[in-house]
Amino acid sequence: MLSFNNKIFYGCCLENFDKIGMCKKGFTLIEVLIGISLLLLIFVGIYGLIQLGFKMVGQSKARVTATSLANEKIELARNLSYANVGTLGGIPPGSIPETETVLFNRLNYTVKTTVIYIDDPFDGSGEADPLPFDYKRIKIKVSWEGFLGGEVSLQTDVAPQGIETTGQGGIISVLVFNASGEAVPQADVHIENTVVAPPIDAHYQTDDNGRLFLPGAPVCGSCYKITATKTGFSTDRTYAAGELIRGVPLTSPLPEKQFISVMLNKTSDASFAIDKLSIKTVQTIRYAEEKIWSDSFDDESKISEKDQVVASTTLSAVILQEQDGQYLSPGYVISSAIVPTSLVEWGRLNWTDEKPASTDIKYQLLYSSSSEWQLIPDSDLTIGGVKNSDGFFNTPIDLSDLDTTKYHSVKIKANFSTDDLSETPILSDWQITWFSSDTATPVANVAFSMRGGKILGTDESGNPVYKYQENLSTGGTGQMIISNLEWDSYRITINGAATGYDIANSSPAQPLSVNPDVSQTTILKLANHQINTLLVTVEDSGGASLAGATVRAYKTGYDKQKITSDSGQSFFSPLSATTYNLEIKLSGYEDWTGTVDISGQSEQIVVLTPP
């Protein structure tokens, strides 16, 4: 902008021009900051390039040194007599240390030497070859750590003078696979044997097919301890009879996990299953018994409004109204107001109905707005893509995300319809659940025992000895994080008499399946300890938990009904040490009836089947 009156020429005052017309005005603070920022970006980039250059030069120097050390070890091995080409405590035995540390240029280099017999298939292999010791293979791995870490590997073959050696021994064949049965390449295999002379204490790695083949193993019976693992993986190994496991003698290890034997010119196979480790978080919280409102339509006391439907006392159900031999359609029924006290969280909406072909029932929730009841907006109640305005049709409906401040009381509405006026849908009962103010309060310092399902063998009394069995505690926060957990099926128990608590619900339901390389959380809801309790778990034929099932436990003088949680469980406490009747109903499944004998902390798993 040009202005003679104000002496401004594109932002420069007239008095700031020099004789040749150049503006003498200085930089603003913003311009200075932008300039500094640009310079910093340039210098940071240059510094990064310099650092990368130093790293590349350093790595190159370290790699050259490592290669030199590896070549030196190979030359030393080549200059040994063939009988001495082997590692101390290895198969074959020799005079070369398995692991050495060398300090050079302020870097520590770890030199790992592996020597194995090679059974060349040219003249037969395995038991088909009477002398499976054709030559030896030497592998040198030199590694270094730190900012410039890396490794170098070299290998060479050394043949004896003559055609073949006359060594004696058997063959150890190791296979390492994961939880899916897939080979684990480069798994670490540790072989120990204190019976033979010289004793064996050597480390090897499986090939790309998860296999390790070791000819020349000294002959002995039940004497080889073999351990398979890998960084970040679980561990599997063989066990000796009488070995102490958590202070208990392992009298009879499982056959496939015993110390292996090696016989002359025979192959001894050993298989090991390992996989990536997982994390399990266990939380203990106060059990808040799920409150329930229900109506089985024995009368109309819990109905606030209806149209073209009747509550049949004969059927104990709601059906469409009949006129002149035909059912009227559509119709609806609305429950009375459900107003929980100390509401913290809504639970589930459940119902039991029958819908013959050409009939339907859709369910909706209403709330009180000023002086009238209206539908809860779809923005607040849409479950699995189904909107409240369209009506729900699959039970149960999870209401845990429903705003309790806005919707502190509700009504249930069922909309009946039929395209065949000779048929009517039938609503037998409906329920809605909620939790009160003591929900989800952490319970600190709860001692518990956690046991895996994998068995190593038996003890002196014939009881199973489990691979994993630990006594733990949730600590001051009511939480315990268990790291480095092997894939398995686990079960958690709590001593009610010692802790004062019983497990009233486990989410997910037990047993707890832990897969490889996962992080899982188990929430245990604890109730005050009682001498006799019952925890019912309802599942389908595939083992999946069934939420929203109605569980009734009754006997003379006792009759209670509860709804299964998201983990398919219902808890009854306190009970008497006697026999109770159980009735379980869930829409889409056959009703189940049976009895259960109660003694202490009893558990009952019920499997429902479709009709």
C-alpha cells in the first residue's frame, strides 16, 4: 500500500529509506522466531545425518572386528585334531569353549561356537546309516550389543582323515513347534547330561524347519535333560523322576516329558511346544447383585397400558385380542414404570416369547419426559445397529451404556403384529435388570490361587502335578498383572474362609483360555463368604456363555430367580447343604430342569440346546 500523507510505502516509513531507496526498517520478533526455527530444523537434520554417519562407520568397524574374530576361531578349530573338534560339554565333545567374551576397542564381543555331526544323505541317513558321523560342521556366531549392536555368523565343515569316522553313539532328534503346530525356527535348545563322561552342557538352535539333528550322542538311559525356548517364548523341557516341582517330588513324569534315553545307532525323538508369552490382568471388585424387575403376566398388576391385546391368565401370557374368530392386529402392551433405587447402571432387557410364522413382536423402551412417556431417542439407544424406534427382536438387550441420569426410570413396550389373523405371537414374560450403588468397588489384597491345565505328571499320591500353579494377590489396588504367562487354560480359586470372599461372577467365565501373545483381563466379582453357595454357568453346545437366561433355584422354603450375566453366570448365596431344583429358560433354547446338591462353594455348568 502506498500513502504519501502517512509516509508509508508497502509497510516502510519514508524516513526509513536510505539514499538509494532501500528500506532500513529492522526484522519483527515473529520474523526472527521464524528464522531461528528454520535454522534449527536445518541444524537438527544435519546433526541427524552426522549421527547416522557415525553409526554406519561404527557398525562397519564392529562388523569387521567380529568377522576377524569369527575367522580366527574357525582357523583355530581347523588346526585341532579331528577328535578335539567339538565344544566343552557338547555333542561331539571337544576342547573349544562354547561361549567366550572378547573385549576389543571398548566393545564386548560374545563368541558362540557350535559343533555338530553331519549325517550326509549320500550314504544313507539316520538309522539307515550305520555310521551317521560323516563330518563335523562348525558354526561361529559373534555378536555385540549397545548402540552399534549386531552379529556375524560364519560356518565351515571339517572332514576326518579317511572316508568316515568310527564314532559311536545314538541320534537325538528334536522338533520344536508352536501352539498351532507350526515349526519354530531358531529355537534355543539346551541339552544337559551329567551321567556321561565328559558331562554334556551345550546349547544349539533349530533349523528353519524347527528341527535339530544330533548324531553322536553318548548312549545312556533316561539321562538327557532337554530344554526348548526362545526369546519372548514359553519354555518346554523334559523332567526326571523324583525331580522337585515347587517342593513336590514328580514321581511319574508324563512319558513324552521324561528325560530321554539314547541307544546305539538309534534315533531318540523329542518334541517340544513353545509359543509367545502373554499377559493376564486379574481384578477383584465387590459383587453387586443384579436387581431385577419382571412380569410373567399372571395378572395385569404390572401393565400400565394395552391396546388390542389381552393378558391371558390361562396362558400366563400376553396375546393379540381375538374377535369373531380372528386376531386383531396390530396391538401393544406397556409395562408399569420401573423406578430403581440407587441406580448406577442398567443391566439387560430380556423376554421370552413365541412368534409363529407371519407373526412378530418388537420391543421398545420408553422414558418419562415432563408429564408423558415417549420413546428413548435412537441417538441414546441403538444396539447392534438396531434402533429403539424400529424395535428390538433378539434377546437379551445390553443396556449398560444407557445414561442413568437422563433415564432413571423406564417402561417396556411390546408391539404385536400378525399377517395371518388365525395366528398370534405370545409374550410369556419379560425382565429388566440394573445395578445399585455398590457396583465395581475394588477389593484390595485378595489372595488367590491360579493353576494352569498342563500336567507334568503325578506325585507320590497319584495327584497331578501342574506346570503352572501359583499363589498370588491383587494388592492394594485390587489388581494383579501376571506377565510371561504361557498359553494354557487357567482356573482361579479363592479360599473363602481365609479371605472372607466367594467368587460370585467371573468375566470371562472360567476356565480362562489364554492364547499366545495376547493381553487379557479377568474381573472377579466377590461376595461375602458363606458356607454354602451356588455359581451357575449357562453355555451353548459350543461352550459360549449365554447371557440373559432366567435361572430359578428352589426348594421348600426357598425360591429365587436370577438372570445370567454377560459371562453366563448366576450366583445364589447363602444356601443350605441340601438338594435344590434348577430351572433355566432362554428364548431360542430348550428349557432345562435338574437338581444340584449343595455343599460348600458349589458350581454347576448347564448346556442349553436349540429346540
